Amino acid sequence: MSDDTENWGALSELPGNPLMWVLILSELMVFGAFFAAFSVSRVLHPAMFLADQVRLDRLVGGVNTMLLLTSGLAAALAVNARGMGDIRRCRLWLGGAALLGLGFLGVKLAEYSDKAAQGFGIETDTFWTLFYLMTGFHAAHVVLGLVIMAIVVWKPSLENVETCVSFWHMVDLIWVLLYPIVYLIR
Amino acid sequence: MKYDSQKVALYYFAGALVLFVAQILFGLVIGTIVVLPNTLSELLPFNIARMIHTNALIVWLLMGFFGASYYLIPEEAETELYSTRLAIVQFWLFLIGAAAAVVGYLFHIHEGREFLEQPLWIKLAIVVVALMFLFNITMTVLKGRKTAITNILLLGLWGIAVFFLFSLYNPANLIMDKIFWWWVVHLWVEGVWELVMASILAFLMIKLTGVDREVVEKWLYVIIGLALFSGILGTGHHYYWIGTPGYWQWIGSVFSTLEVAPFFAMVVFTFMMVWKGGRAHPNKAALLWSLGCSVFAFFGAGVWGFLHTLAPVNYITHGTQITAAHGHLAFYGAYVMINIAIMTYAMPNILKREPYNQLLNMWGFWITSSGVTFMTFALTFAGVVQSHLQRVLGMGFMEVQEQLSLFYWMRLGAGLATFIGVVLIVWSLVVPGKAKQVGRVAAQPAE
């Protein structure tokens, strides 16, 4: 552990840079607040939410779940490889994780354009506002994760890899909660 | 104080204190006009006096930030200031510009855009002053030691200048006007000013508590991370009802709620440092202001901000006295107190005075803080009554104002107490405490 990562109290025990964990906790609070807002709005407008929710394609969401979780596996294997000192394999796994992340974004874009073509925009009603905000914020974090991965492929110290992959797993985690809340539970 | 050029901060602190007194005096004037509406109605209309009250506040806080930077940057960077002369020229330019603006206001020369009322040429002069300042301190840091405190302070100060540029953009479309107006107003006080505040607070903690720099720096990074994370998108809480799309109600509500976090972190930070530090620094008053700053900022900016930040609540309370209550306690807690904290720490060092009029200064702390707190409660109750009568029952604005007059009288009384406290603070900082000083010097050899 480098000097930067010592003496952070509870955060010192976590992999990667402690400041990343401050960000991760902040992100979980933001998405938690959005999940709560979504659930409360759904209780207040059950008919609207049901009518809109059936327009979502659960299969598309399912495919994206698989893409992102597989990407998470590749990222975890990158940490493993780096831990064993194999920088080349670490970079390859990170590249694989990034490709799957790009795949997620491709599917997301196709989904957005399909919904937009059907006339569902961010201002259509509360359901669509929250749908676009929550999935949009999440997708923005996928993009940020890809940027961090690119930097880490360039500078693959163990701390950097752990920091990057911690963030990437948070992106996974949020999706795994978002998918059932928005797509599945009716 | 280790470097001679730190003395230049004294110009800025003196200028800031003069404007501080002026700001409170004009506050008393408008507080009086609210309860006795014909007061000075020909000579000094309410809107002009209010402009001076708010503009003087912003200018003196900025002047205090400049002074704080000139004091702490040489000490942190371990080198003399790049140019003392440039700092003095900058001070007079800024002071003359501010005075010219105020005189212009008295003759009704202003642009009428709330808080950014300065005529264009004054705004341009402010940009020039800012560039002189940034050049001076950036060159100082570049030739000296770079610490987390100097880096974050520079980031905050550069941010202040960059966002001020949006005051020059004045579109005819009222929605666009408001959108970018908030880029100055919100991204200053709920964004980059917090970086300045946190770095000054960090400097004071290192000096007053003796806690290791490494520990303080970690807290500083967490605090500014939280401030930017919540504050930037928190701008959305100003985009609820100005003609912007409805999704801002969600973005604004969620992110601005988290704006409490950096202020809460500052409370934990300051108290942890004092608890861990164990150094009994002789300047007790500076420590009192530092701790008071984090606590009052947490309540004023954090709690009173959250009170009306959620869109469904703000739908009812928008633009009522709730906003005024929040405005007063937040500015006092966050930015007035951090300025008085650094002045209370630095001025005795610059003036080479043994801990001076500490007791008087601390009386000033308690009286001013009590005054502002009482004012905040009076305005909060006024705002609750106003929200209900005006927004829920649908009574007319002026009819409701009459119902609030008791609260407005209490606010004026609280303002008077605040003024007395401010006089004590300024007196304690400017006038040496002779009798005590002699006593202390005489007592020292016996220890």
C-alpha cells in the first residue's frame, strides 16, 4: 500500500484508492435516492407506471445485464492477473471488460432510439423522466468507467487496477438493482 | 508569520472589515424600511439599499478571501509573495471599483440584474483585478512548495474568476438569463467558494491543533470531493420553476440534498482535529471561530438549505422569507465566519500583538452569532406563516406582509444585536488590548 492509501480509517481496508470509495459511497446514495424516488412515484401513480413499463423490453435489459456482469468478471480477472504480476494479461482482461462495456452502451443506444422513435421522451411523463434519468446517469458512469479503464491500461499499477475495478463493480451493482426495479417488477 | 510579504493581507482585511460594517449598516436600513416603509423613501429606496447590502457582502467576503490567500499562500508555499506591489495596486483598484459601483447605485446607475447589478465597466474591472490576483498567487505557488491546501485554494480561486465570466453574458431570453445567472451565483457559493472555505479551514486546523498535515489533507480531499459531487448538479435546485424542463426537479432535489454532506464532513473534521490535536494554541478565539464556522455553515447552508430544497416543498416556499432565513444563516456561517476566523488568527500575527483582545473577540462571536440565529428563526417562522397564508390559502402578497410585521420587528432587533456584535469583533481585531497585554508580559517570567 502506498503512502496515499494509509491511515484512512475504515477506508484503508478496502482495495484501491480510498478516495474512490468516497465516490462509490456518494454514487450509491444518489442512485439509492433515485430508486426511492422511483418507488414512491410508482406507488403514487400505479396505472401510469404499469402502462409505461410494459413498453420496456425486458430481454434487451437482460442482455445488457449479462454483458455488464461478464465485463465485471473480466475486470476481476484483470485484478487477479495484476496481482500475479502479469501486466500483459491484466491489460488484455481490461480490454475485454471495456469491449463488453462498449457492447452495453451499444445496446443502450439502440434501446433509446427505439423508445424515442415510439415517441417516448424524457418529458413524456414521470415514468419516462425517471427512466431516462436513471438509465442515463448509469450509462454516463459506464462511459466514465471506460475512460478510467483506458487510463489504467496505460498505467497499470496494482492500486490503479484495483481502483478502476472497484468503480466498475459499482457500475455493475447499480445496474443489477436498476434492472429489476425499472424493468422487471410490475 | 514567517514571510514579510504576508503583511499585504492587512490591506485586504482592513478593507473587508470596513465594508463588513457598511454591509450591516445598510442591512439595518432595509430592515427598518420593511417595518416603517416611508423611511428614506426619497433619498435611498429599498431596492438601492438592498443592492448595497448584498453587494457589500460579496465584495468584502472576496476581499477577505484575497487577504486570506495573501497570508496563507506564502506560508504554505514557503516563499515570499511573487509581487507585494502588485497586490497593493490590486487592492486599491478593487476598493475604488467597489466604491464607484456603490456611488453609482446611489445615483441609480446599475444593470438591475440581481446581485450582478454592477455596470459593465465595473465587471470588466473586476475581471482585471481577478487576473492580477490570480497571476500573483499562481506565480508564488509555482516558485514554492505545492501543498494540497495551495492546490485546492488555487482551484477554488480560479473557479471564482472563471464562473464570474458568465456575468458578462446577459441574454435577452429570461430563461437563458436565469440559467447562466445561477452559474455565477450558485456555482460560486455552493461550488468553488466551498473549496476556498475548506482550504482556509484546513490551514487553520494545521496551525491551531497541530494535527499532521497528512491527516488534514485527506479530510480536505474528501470534503471538496463531496462539495463538487453534490454542488455542481445541485444547481438543478434553481432550475425548478424558471422555464427549464421538468427533469431538473429530480436532478436538483437528489443532488442538492447531498449538499449537506460536505458541510457535515467539515463539522466532523474540525471537531476531530481539535480532539486529536491536543495542542493548546494561545489564540482561543481563532479556534472558536473555526469551530463555529463549520457548525453554523452546517446549519445555515446544510440544514436550512435542505429545508426548502426538495421540489415539492420549494413549490410552496419559493421566494418566501424561508429563502431569506437560509440566505442569512448560510452566508454568516460559511463565509463570514471563515473570514473572521482567518482574520482572528492572522491579524495578531501580522500586527505582532500578543493574543490581543481575545475576550472581546469571543463576546463578538457570541453576540453576533446569537443575533444572526435569532434573525434566522424570526425569518423562518415568518416564512412558514407566509407560505401557508399566501401559497396554501391564497391570500394576497401585501395582505400577508402585514401579518408578518411582528417577525420583521424581531428581525430588526436581531439585526441591531448583530451590529453590536460586529462592532465588538472589528474593535477587538483593530484596537490593541493594552492593559491585558502589560499584565500578560509581566506575568510571563514567573511561569
